[in-house]
Amino acid sequence: MAITIPSPPSSVSGGREIHGDRARWARWYERELGWATAGTEPVRLLTGLRFDVLQVPAAVGHAVLRRVDRTGPVALSGARMNLLVAAGSAEELPGLLDWLEWGGITLSLTAFGAGGRITAPAPPGRAAGRPGAAVWLRPPGLRHEEGSGLPALTGLGSRGGSAPDLVRLVDSVATECHRARLMRARTGRSTGGSTAQPLAFS
């Protein structure tokens, strides 16, 4: 969901102030995290450079967060949730799903890799703007902090412990997507504001 705040009708400077806030957001992401951005209305984070994104319906994402303690940064954007993972994960995802025996099953899951972009939430500690604007649920750590905090594929199998692990995260995401699909089929209702869709990549 785009972060868009209309300018007050009686104030031209209000629109400039909003634009200035978004420009500061972009500079914060670039300076503090080293993440590439595009635009200011809204600010977009470019995927495939420092991170990729797994995007799922919000209801599915909340179920995953209850199952997995360490996920890496997570943002809510309207009815969708973005889970940030290591760069290159989108390319690895089809093979990983096959290995986990989820291949060929329709999942409400979209992967954003090279060339993709998502709406940037307000930086941690700053007001998000209007209701429904993108917000961090699990904010990213600063780039000088130890480790990337991004789930990565380090081999087909869990790394153990509580470290973010792409295999564990993808398996949980696929499980919750499938569970939501079965519930929709059983009740005839949609879950998380989204209908089932095939796995997609950007």
C-alpha cells in the first residue's frame, strides 16, 4: 500500500513538508542501513541488492510470526506483510519449496528479488502517517550492528538454535499459506484480504 498523504488544501508548504519528510526517510535508509531507495512519494526500497522479500497476506504473516521467533525484519503494508530475507533468496525459493515438498502447490506467496521494490515503512521511531501505511513490526538493525539479521540459505537444513534460517522460515510460510487456503475452501471466505494466487516472483 502506497504511503500517500494529500497536501492540505489551504497550505502549499504542507505538501513541501511531507515531501521533505519522505526525502529524509530515503536518506535514513541509505545512510543508516545502506539500502538503495527510489522516489519519495512513496519511498521505495529496492530488492535484490541488500535483501529480497517474501510477501504474504497479513493474516498468514501474523501466523508465521507466532511460529518463528527469529525472522529478520518484517513490515506490514496494508493487507500484506513483507518478510525480508537474504539477497538471492527469491532465486533459490522454487528449488527450496520443491525440496520441502511444497512444489506445485498454490501458495499466496510473492517473492521480490532483483529489480523489485516495496513501499518503505517509516523509519523506526517515526510516525507512519495515515492508518494502513507501511510500518515495521520487526525493524531492521543498523548496518554497523553485528550480523545482517536476514534469514539465509546456508545449506538445505536448519542451522539450529534461534538464528534466522531461510529453510525454517519458508517451511513455516508455506504451511500457513496452505492452512489459510484450506480454511478458505472450507468456509468460502477469504483470509487476510487476499485471494489465493500462484507463487509469483518479481
